Amino acid sequence: MVSNSKANGETSDKMMCSVSLSSSRNAANERHNHSSFSFLSYVKYEHLIAGVSGGVVSTLVLHPLDLLKIRLAVNDGQVVTRPRYHGLTNALTTIFRDEGIRGLYRGVTPNCWGAGAAWGFYFLFYNTIKAYMLEDTNTVHLGPDKHMLAAAEAGVLTLVMTNPIWVVKTRLCLQYGNEQLYLPSSKRYSGMRDAFKKVYKHEGITGFYKGFVPGIIGVSHGAFQFMAYEELKKIYLKKYNLSPDVKLGTFEYLSFAALSKLFAASITYPYQVVRARLQDQHNEYKGLIDVIRKTWRLEGIKGFYKGIVPNLLRVVPATALTFIVYENMQHFLRDLREGKKTLSS
């Protein structure tokens, strides 16, 4: 009898332990599912659409300056088959003379795809992460460190998705009108689709991720920019006692975007030179360290800032235009969505 009682007691304890463990697992699964669902609830489509719109508009307007920046960035004097430029004005006149207006728009198609996708996904990821952080910390405004973290996370996710487009864009921008006899057919591209096919055929999937490491480093650029933008916006809203969701004027958005971009670009520009040189089909570098070492040895500190003038002339107004289009579009789409909710209720 004692033996049976012990056995029954042990069996009962095991059953209770099993039930308790099962309940714990179910509770954990429920928390996980709730957490996943809760995070997804912060995703708002207007950020994606508004970001794509802003990126495409600014790219179409200012692509020639982007092309000038790329060509000056790789202008290291080591490749004899391509033109050597002596400054911004000389580059502009040389390209226009040798290649015409179409030369200034080489690579515009992948640039539009890349900029649209990059800005769209960046704004989508950033605002989703930011909204989740605000709910998690139960605050109205995040601090500079949280803004930088949200922007960095959004930047990494976006880069993974868009780096192949940037490789193709860079290579199309670096096709010169007079070099068809010098490059092998595997490195001459008739357009965006042809470039994707040839890069994949001759270099594999790794070819699409050249420049990815400096791109990861460049995530700091977006982190600095969005942190500065949010802080400027926060200071303005506090000064005038305005709600975080209020729609501001065009001048305010333009000022915040231009100042934040100028701040970020001046700090992080060297990585763009390194990335462009890694993606350049005319040179064969062994990797990130090799580019940095050769640039420093042959050109000094100035080599890391080649093309910064056309870059600033492009990115500051481009970012201002992107943010103006984005902010107005996302407010319009948000009001439209909330208006539909009101009507349906």
C-alpha cells in the first residue's frame, strides 16, 4: 500500500510537472505570438509609399550630381583608359562634350529603383522600430541614442535589400563613352537588366555585395542624420509646444533635413569613396583594407574626400526634397487612412 501510494504520488507529481511545463510553454508561445503581432501592428504602409515617392523625385531631379560624385570619387589616376577630371566644372564639361546629356544620366534607372527602395524601406523600418520603442518605453519622445539605434537597425535591413542595386548603379555610372574597346564584354553593360545578368554570371551573388562592408559602416551616416533630424524637430516642437504628430511647414522640414544631412555627410563621407572604389569594375582591390591603404598611400587624406563638393551639392537638396515629399505624403496618407476608419465606424 505504501509502495502504491508512493508510486501514485510520484505519478501525480510528474503529471503536475508536465502540465506546469506545458502551461509555461504555451504561455511563452502566446507571449511570443503576441509580441510578433504587436510589432507588426506598428507597420504603416504610408511610410513605405511616401519614402519611395520622395526618393524617386529627388533622384530624377539631381542624378547628374550623383554621377559626378561617383566619377570624381574613383578618379585616382590609376586607370589610363578613362578620362581624368580636374574638378567639378571640368568633369561636367568633359562628360557633356564627350557623352552628351545622356552621359549625365547614365545609371539613372537603377538609381531611381535603388533610391526609391532605399528610402521607402528605410522610412518603413525606421518608423516601425521607433513606434515600437516609444510603446516599449512609454514615452512621447525618444532620446538621441534610441534614434540612432532605430536608424542603424533600419539601415542594416535596407542595405541587405538594396546593395545589389547600388552595385549595378555604380557600374553603369562608371561607363565612359570612349572605352568600349578597352573593357571586356563581361564588364560592358547595355542597361540595368544586362548589368544584373552579367554581374551574376561572371561574379556570382558575391558580386552584388561588393562594397557591403563599407556600406555597413556607412549605416552610421543614416544614424547620425536621423538622430540630428529628430533632435532638431523635437527642439522645435517643444519650443512651440506642438504635438509630435503635427504637420509642419515646408520651410521647417527643409531646414531640419538640410542641416541634418550636412552634419552626417561631413562626418561619414570617406566610406562612400571606399565603397565606390570597391564597386568600380576598372580596378581590382583585395578588399576594404587594400582600398584604404592604397588611397592613403597614393592620394593622402584628400583621396577620401574626392567628390565631396558635388556630393554635398546633391545630397543636401536631395535630402531636403525627399523629406518634404515624404512628410507631406505620409501625413496625407495617414489622414486618408484615419478618415476611412472614421467613416467605417
